[in-house]
Amino acid sequence: MRKLLFLICFSLVIWLAKSSDNYYAFNPIKFGPNLVEEKLKDFHPEGSIQQNGIAEQPVILTSGPDSITVSSGTINLAIPDEDANGVSHTLIIGGIPTDDLIIDSVIVSFTVEHEWLADVVINLEAPNGQTLNLVGNRGEASVYGFSDVRVTSDNTNPAFPSGYYGSALTGTYKADAKTQTVLNEDPNNNSIITSPAVSTSTFSNLFTMPNGNWKIRVYDVYGLGIGVLVNWSIKIRYTISPPLPISLHSFSGYRQLNKNLLQWTTAVEQNNRGFSIERSTDGVNYSTIGFVKSQAPSGNSNTHLNYSFTDNDFTSSKQYYRLRQTDIDGREMISNVVLIKGASLPVFTILSLFPNPAISNLQVMINAAGHDVVNIQVLDMYGRLMFQNKTVVGTGVNNIPVQIENLAEGNYILKVSVPSTGYSESKKFSKL
């Protein structure tokens, strides 16, 4: 009833204005609320009933090194009164690189004119199918509309102001992001359930697929009012994260008698200067104990490169190690942590298979208590013997090369056994 009385009074003001010589001074379009005939004269018949299409007007496209904007231009799509499907319009985004992509923000700008702003719901549907509420029943009895309002994913911006708008609202705001339940229960909703339903209240859930169809949907959820979607645009700001200077395939370490041996393998290196080796006794406070220069020519490689470092100067029973990789431009990356404890070695043990994975040669590092003969067998993952040989080891650490170039790519088991003691041990490795 309050809404009906407001419209009757407003219509009376317009009628009185038309009967005077100063009609244009009171023309509702010039006076403020863009409500009536003059806008409807501009409607394209197909546009006014278009629910899911792309406007005939050419879109405006601008782009830069880290943003892209697509605009509808003037479309003047009528918003159906008290209608669950509303009106929609689609803009197509394309050309945003997807590798190493970080979406910084999405900004939706629009101009909407309506006789009763509190009836208006505006949603945004992303190419991934997620739908977010941008505006939910704002402005109370305002008749002025939204003029170049920008809704952004940046939540540091203010919320939409509450209450009556005395003029067309403009500015930048964060999304209302109301759930479908809250929208359905709004007092300005006259049992209209907008479709499709809102699926998320988190703006970033729309970021997973930036390229494709972005669709704005505008609804009027209460009767006795007309409105227009005049125009809208979408701007996506993004950053292409630079690739990491290296891809660290593996990093391991073990005690070798009275010293600690660290080994690591890189799969890819880009602009790599080398590796600082850092040690800690508590896993918190680290100090640099050495530096290993990159083996890659000019710091760049797309093949596996193997590195090692020996620590001969430690006093604690536990040592924590990590690598600090530094590229030529000064960027750094810190590896995972390797813990080596000071417990004594078993009488016989496999210390390491290196590199792992391997291409043609696998180094088997064995610690032995004394002179002995060992059998080395390579088995597939079904336990079938691929080949075997015997070798002699001496006291301490022995490095035994095993040729695997004739093996097919895949996973295998290397088994070492000592016939004189009955000892055996197995470890898994991969052949590239």
C-alpha cells in the first residue's frame, strides 16, 4: 500500500508538471528518476524481451598487460516486472593466459534505472557456472537507480549504503553476496524465487575460469514498477606469476660415518645461480654452512641435474638441513627440511639410491662392517627378476654403479643381500 501511494503521489506531480508551461523543468528524466516514456522509446524490441542473449550493439573491449575490460555499450534492456527470470545479458571474456594465473580482482559496473529500487536484485554468473549476488534489494523507496555503480571482489571497499537514496547512487562497493535464502525472505520479495539460484557467497569462487561467458541477471521481485538495464561492463585484473626458478625433484640426506651427506636433484632450472646449504640444531634457527653453484649452463636446464654436499663439522646428535635456492636476479626459494640423526649405522645397510629416478646409471651406496660379497638384484613391481650381479664391498661406505639403461621406464625394486650373514634389504627406484 505504501508503495502504491508513493506512485500515485509521484504520478500526480508529473501530471501537474505537464499541465504547466514549465513541463521540461519537471520532466522526470531530467528531474532525477529515469522512469518513464523517454527511455522506453529507445528500446529495441528484440532487446526488451531478450533473456539470455548478447546485445546487438558492438561491445567495447580494452585490455592491458594485466587487465581486460569488456562493455556492453548501451543496451536498454527492460526488466520484467515481478518476474522470476528477470533479464540477462552476456559478455564474453577471452585471451587471459591461464598458466600461473592469479586473479587480483573482478569489477562489475552497471547503470540500472527503476521506479522502486528496493525491488531490484542483481546477480553475476561466471563461466564456471557459479552465481553470486551483487545487489540485493537496496535503496528502499528510491526511484533514482544505480548510475555507473561498480561492484568489486575487493572486500576492503564499503558495503552498499542502507536507507533511501536521494539521488542516483554511484561509487564502488563490495558485493552484497546474499544467499538465496536471504533473498527469498526479503520483505520486498513478493514470493518471487529468482532463477537460477545463487550458488556462492564468496566472490573468489568465480575466479576458476576467467575466459568465457560472464552473465549479469537483473530481477524485479515485486509488482508495480518498471526498470531498465542501461549498460554494464566487467573488468578482470590479473597477475601472471613468474615461474619458479627451479623444480626440486628430490632432497635427502644421511649419516656417513662421521659426516653428513646431502643429495638433491633438480628437474628444471631457470636463471638459477645456486644453492646455499643451511643447518640448524633446533629446526628454527638456521645458519649458512656452504654454497653449491648451479650446474646448468647460464642457470638454465630442462634435464635432471644431481647435486651433493658433505657436512664434516657438526656437534649435535640431530641436524636439520634445508636449501636456499637463489636465482641470478636475487629471488629465493627455500626447500623442505631434511633431518639427520646421529645414531650409529647398522652393520650393513643401503644408504642411498642416487639419482632416483635414474636414466641409465644408478649409484647404490652401501655401508658395510667389513670385506664381503653381496648380491644385487633388480626386480619389477611383480617380483620378477630383471637382472642380477655380484660385487665385493669393503669396510665403510661403498658406491656401487648399476647399469639400468636397458630397463623400460617404470618403477622397480633393488634388492641387496649378503649370503654370508643372510642379511637382505630392498629399496624402490624409478627408471626414466
